[in-house]
Amino acid sequence: MSSNIELREMSDEQLDATAKEAAQTLFRLRFQSQSERLNTPSEIRKNRRLIARIKTIQTERQKAAS
């Protein structure tokens, strides 16, 4: 997983790509958790928090730009 420092160093395009990838992973994990047993249930929480961090950084950048 990416730390906050690594996320802040990313460009806007990289953040978008990382957010999309994390959202797809989260969808797969949720689907898998409903259909079968997950090996690491904490991965759902980690992906949710990663998406939240990315959205927070994007919002900060938008506010700084305006």
C-alpha cells in the first residue's frame, strides 16, 4: 500500500489511476467476501482507507488551485 508521502508525490493522473485500481480491487474483494471466505478480511478496510486518502489529497489540490 502507498503511504501518504508517496501519494502526495504522485501526479493527478497517477492518483486517478491508483484510485480506479483500488476501487476495482475493493469491488472484487466485496464480491469475493459474499461468495466465499476471504483469506485476509482486513484488505477491504485497507482499500477503503486508500481510496479515502486519495480523495482527500485530490480535494486538497482542488481547493489549493482555486
